[in-house]
Amino acid sequence: MRNTEGSSEAEQQEQTHLQEVTEDTALQDEAIINMLDRVLWKEVSINAIQTLFAEEIAAQNITISCIRQKIKRDPLLSKEEPKLVYDSVRAEWRFKAKPADSNETASLPEEQEMIDNGVSRMFQVLEDYQQSSHTSDIVSPTETTGKS
């Protein structure tokens, strides 16, 4: 009988452990789903902001009153705070417009400096420093007269 009691205790412990693992896994899955929902929501709301405020983003000019008026008509953005939408609109032209506008690639310099020129320039700076009239870069504190 002890074997059956011991085995039933072990089975109960195993079932308890499996329930805990299942609950932990369910919580992790829920957290992942919530995170994905936030990411998808953000993409959807950014797309809505880009379409609703396309003129303002292009002109880089927006007011909070304009945002309040426009988000009232949009079913997705009407739930958002106007200040958050305002910040998102401004972020669109500050962060996303710059790479699209600058399609130019930087050209590398065609001239090359010779080693002799670089070394002579370095020694010229050293000579200028040694010939300067400044004996020290440290400025001594000033004395103040105190009442005695």
C-alpha cells in the first residue's frame, strides 16, 4: 500500500508541476500576443496618421487644434490623446522624412595627403604651442579682500 501512496503523491506532484508549467507557458504566450498586438496597433495607427495628416507632414506644419478636428472623424485615432497624435505626426517628419529626402550619396575626397605633409603639420602645431606666450593653461584663483 505504501507503494501506491508514494506513487500517488509523486503523480500529484507531477500534475502540480505540469499545471504550473502550463500556467507559466500560457502567461508567456499571452505576453507575446499582447506585444504583437501593440506592434501591429502601432503600425496600423502610424499608417492612419500618415494618410490622415499627409498634407501636414509634407508641409511640416501642424497645430493641436487641427489634430483634434481630424482625429474626431477617424475611428481608429479618435480613441488616442491629441497630444500623442501630435507627437507622432511631428515624429513622422523629423525621423522618417530625412532618409527619404537625402538620396544623395556622399562622395569621398579625391585628393590624398602625403605623409610628409601630415608630419610637418603636426610639428608646426607643436612649434606654435611652444612659442606661445602662455606659460601655463592653469589660471590661479583670484584673491578677494575680506573684512578683518
